[in-house]
Amino acid sequence: MSAIPILGVIFAFIIAIVWVAESEHTKREKAKIEATLRSEEMARGYEAGTYSIRDNEEEDLPENLKRVRDRLEEGIVDLKKRINNMDANK
């Protein structure tokens, strides 16, 4: 009868150790990802930690990003037209 609580304590201890090890591994992986993102930002010429493209520096954007932005703007205009048409038909 006394073996059951002892085994319970042992399993709980093992589970706690595995949980702590996994959380530390996750923290290390997050740090690696953040470092990679920072190095990519610096390689592209952005300020570290910004992850953004400023509107007043549009001439610095690569052509593919300009095209993506243009397509998004066209999509927004199209959606606004559709909403206006739906409102007019009511």
C-alpha cells in the first residue's frame, strides 16, 4: 500500500522535470527566432524591432512589396464599391 504514494511522487517529479525542460527549450527557441528576425531586419535596412514599413519611405520598398501594397489598395477600393452597391440596393 505504501508503494502507490511513492510511485505517485516519483511520476509527479518526472512530469515536473519534463515540463521545466520543455519550457526552457521553448524559451531558447523563441530567442533564436527573435535573433533571426532581428538579423533579417538589419539586413534589409529596417530599424531593429520595428517590423514595419514606413509610408514616407515608399521609394525604399522593393518592387514586389509595392505591387502587393497596390493590390491590397485595389482590393480595399473594390470592397468599398461592393459595400456601397449593397447599401444602394437595400
